[in-house]
Amino acid sequence: MVTTGQVYLGLLIAGLYQILLRIGLVTYFVRRDGIPKVDEHDLVPMRTSLRQGAGALTIFLGALIPIVLTVGPLATYLTESTPLGDAVGDISLLTWIPILIIGFSLIAGRDRLPRTVRDWSRLLDGALPRFATIGALLFFAIAASEILGRLGLAEDVNVILESLPVGSAVMVVVVGLVVTLVAGPLSSTATLTAVGQISLLALVGVGVDPLLAIIAILVFASTEGPPSRLRLDLRRGEPDRGTAGEHLPATHRLLHDPDLPDRLSDRLGRPSDPGGMTVLALKPRTFGVVRALFKIGLVCCLALGALLVLGQMAGVLVQRPEWVTGASDLLFVPSVGAAAAFGVLGFIGNYLTPQEPEPEED
């Protein structure tokens, strides 16, 4: 329905709108509440601020360069007036933007980078919990989207909407409320995984432009909701997080509860074997293997992505369309496969991570 470049430009415009809106709101509240100005001696001159943050600002080039190459006048010129032609369409923003942002980030923070292999390994270990949720969500979201598409979800939604007297304005309000409510306790990624596709089909089915529908859903899902799994005890006016482990998944409790395997064995009528290999005994070994595979997958993904971007960048600079197309055909699928692999491994590794012992109460 739309291209990736159109979505990025739409999000850029929507982001600028939100920034202007927040500046207006802050200005209003400052004037309403009579908040005094900051002392001039505490302000950093604009020139000094730009000079100190010049390295960090280069990170935005990671998004600006591929967008300019694939969308707008420069993209039209490269397609119609250079030997590159249709090869420009093989430049994937999904690959270029994260790789270039990572590259510029490494350059900007080069003074703080690890110096030894062991330090790099520890840095990669710290990345594992960050992929505990998003990696698996993206993997299964793509799989679910493909399955629902083959089952004809879009056609079914269109048939239902055609029989309902619902206008586009009402549908936008309904979708906005639903997505915002779901995004309250969940992350934006989990929200879009749960209701993103059906929301898009509902908006498009009532005549909303697909690009506007995508941007609206992404903005709705990015709302800052309340913390998840947090209740309020009205009698005391204090947050009540419930009993420890109450909301943990069954697999998490199985791996971290030392008494649970024995209780399960008794319930199943099979006595536990104290001398046998238990789940808790296998856990550290399994975690070590999964952590090593996660780091290998992450490094392979970044290496393949960097080779893909560098190959296509060289093809653009020397006007060799076969380099651009060849790099995409050769490296795009392996890099995406490595990304899916280390994402799922991060999800698994998070459940296997050894828990630090809690301090004993006096």
C-alpha cells in the first residue's frame, strides 16, 4: 500500500507536529504558572552547545542519508538520470538506517568504547535483556501477519465494514481509543503486534488513506501509558504490586523456583530423583550456550548488515547498479535471518538468566 520511505517521511512530519505541540503546551503552562526564567549565567551559549554536541548530532545522518537517497528529488534523479536506474529501489531503509546509526554512534562515542575482547563480550552480554521482548515480538509479529494475510483477513474485514454504517471519523476515534488503551500497560511493539494489523485494515476499509492510517496507528501506540502490572490499593493510597511471582510466566517460575520441580513430580505421581539431572542443574549450562549463540548471531547480523550497506553505498558512489542489486540479493536475507535468530535467542536467554540472590532481611 505504501513504501517504507513514505512511512519515514510521514513519521518525520508527525514528529515535528508533536514537538511543536509540546512546545506550545510548555509555553502555556510556564506563562500560566508564572515560572521564572533561568538565570543567564546558567545558560550555555548556542555555539558552545552545538560544538559540544556535534558528535551526537551526526547520529541523525544515519536516518537522513538513506531517506534522501530513496525518497524525493535526489532519488528521482538517481533513478531517471544515472546508470543506477531501478537499482535505487533495492536500497532498504530497514537495513541502512540501523547500520548507519550504529556506525555514527560508534564514531561519536569512540572514546568510551571497550578496549579489549572481554570488555566487548560484556557489552554484548548487556544487550541480551534488551532483546528479551522486542526480538521475539518482531519475529512472531511478522509470522502472524503472514498467516493472517494468507487466511484472507483483509477481505473479511472489508466485508464486515461494508455492512456496517460506520464513517471514517467514527472509525478513527474508535481505533484511536482501542490502540491507546492497549498501549497503556503494554509497550508500543507489543501493542502493534496485538492490534496493529486489524486497526490498519479497519481504517483503510472505511476509506482512510493507508499512509495516514499507518502514521495515526503508530502515534496512538506511542502514547505514554501507566506502568504495567501495577495496582493501586485504595485503602492506603499506595501501589500494590501483588505477591512476588504472581504475574510471572509459568516457564519463568519453573526455571527460578527451586522447589517447583519436586512439587510437579509429586503431583504427577513420579518421585523426584535427587541424583539425576534437574532443570536447575541444566539451567546454567543452557544459559551459557544460548548467550554465546546470541552474541554470535548479533555479531553476524551487524557484520552482514554492514557489508550490505557498504556494498550498496559503493555501488551508488561509482554508479554500478549491479553492485547495489547484487549486495541486496546476496546479503539481505542472511542478515534478516541472523536478526531473527539472535532476537529469539535473546528472548530465550532472558528466561535462563540466573537470578541474583535477594538480600536477607534483618
